[in-house]
Amino acid sequence: MLFGIALISIIIMLGSAFAVLFFENYLASVVALSVMSLALSVLFVVLQAPDVALTEAAVGAGVSSVILALTLRRIGLWQDKS
């Protein structure tokens, strides 16, 4: 059971990491990075490190995503140019 959850989490992490590389929209890349961070947080829970999982969820998916999104807005890359 735990192996299956860990495997699904790793697959989600790999998929979202490749999505970050290939998305043309910067905001979509920030969202994919946040998904990767949340999947890593789930993996840390499976590995019985809830303190690290909570920190990863708060900093990786929360604060970093907000800072990156606000930076995109500040430099004018918030909108999709297509």
C-alpha cells in the first residue's frame, strides 16, 4: 500500500517536473512546480517524516509559489501572450 502511494507520488513528481520544463505559460509552470512540491510532501509523509512534509508543503507549495506568481505579475509575464 505505501509502496503504491510512493510510486504514484514519484510519477506525479516526474510528470510535473517535465511539465515545468515544457510549458510555454509561466504561470502554468509555477502551478506545476507547486504540484511537484505537494507530491514531494506526500512522499515525505509516506517516509514517516511529517515535520519535513509540513515544511515542504508550507514553503515549497505555499510561499515559493506565491512569491514566484507575484514576481511574474511584477515583471509583466502574468498574462498569456498567445
